[in-house]
Amino acid sequence: MPPASDTDAVTAAAAIEREETPTLAEAPGIDPKLLEILVCPLTKQVLRYDRARQELVSDAAGLAYPIRDGIPIMLVDEARELGQDEDIPDALKPTEDR
């Protein structure tokens, strides 16, 4: 996998300045095309990138998959269970049916 480009770092930095979580495609050091196709192996739902912890988070499964040396480890046995106190973006929180 080629090293992250300066453009990747600038895009991620811009997301930080906007106080947004970068999309998977904006994750520096990881091939954006790979991240676009990755889903949770358990739920098949989209993942969110946690840059600070270097994890791909499945809110649906309550699991966080580690990224080691720029490689996502997509094994349920290697995933960390999310704690109840961990922040889930408002856009991803379940809403009541009205």
C-alpha cells in the first residue's frame, strides 16, 4: 500500500478544523478505496473511522476494529467492545418511530 499523501493529511486536517469526524475516505494512511468497501463483518453495516484510537467502529455491533500499521484488522475476535460511555454521533443514534 502506498504511503499517505500530503493531500490525505490536508483533507483530514480540514475535517478536524471543521470539528467533524473524517469520513473513511479521508483517513490518512489508509487506502481510501479500501475503506469505501469495508463493512462490519458481523452486521454488514458501514463503519466510522475513529482517528484518535485508530479504529473502525461499528455502532450497529458495538465493536471497534483496530487499525495496525495502516491495516484494518476486520476480525470480530480482535475487535474491542464499545463502552456505554463512548460517544456515538447524533446522526447515528437510533430515533423513536413517530
